[in-house]
Amino acid sequence: MTIKVIVSFQVEEFDTFKSRFDTGGNARTEAGVTAEAFKNMDAPNNVWVIGTAPSKEAFTAFFSAPAAQERMRNAGVISAPTITFLE
């Protein structure tokens, strides 16, 4: 069974973030995570990522890994994420 994950955070600039997010697809695939990134139409530096993961534990391990944190910094993420897990 997979779960849905919704993550929201602020970025410096959406287009830069989206470009770098798209290049991280292989890392997500290896972790069993699929995701799409969207910008808030009313607040363009507010990003929403909606995806699936094998489990809450699998997503947490993937998202908290040092490599994932480095990718987020390099993509211009400037706030702590808000993460919602749905089943």
C-alpha cells in the first residue's frame, strides 16, 4: 500500500526550484517516491509537492537523508517544510 504525501515550503524563486526538482527524479525513483511540484498561484514562492511513497517511514528516511537536504538547499528552499501524510 502506498501513501500520499503533501509537502509545502517557501523557495527563493520557483523556476530555479522546479528545474532542480526535476533533475532529482532518479533519487526519488530509487526511494520509491513519485512527486510533482506546483507553485501557489497567489504566492509564487510557495511550493506544494504532492506525491506518493511506499510508507511514512520510507518517505521520512528519504526526505531527511543528508543528500535530500543538500538538494533542497541547492534548489533554493528557504523555509522548514510542512509535511502531511494521507492514507
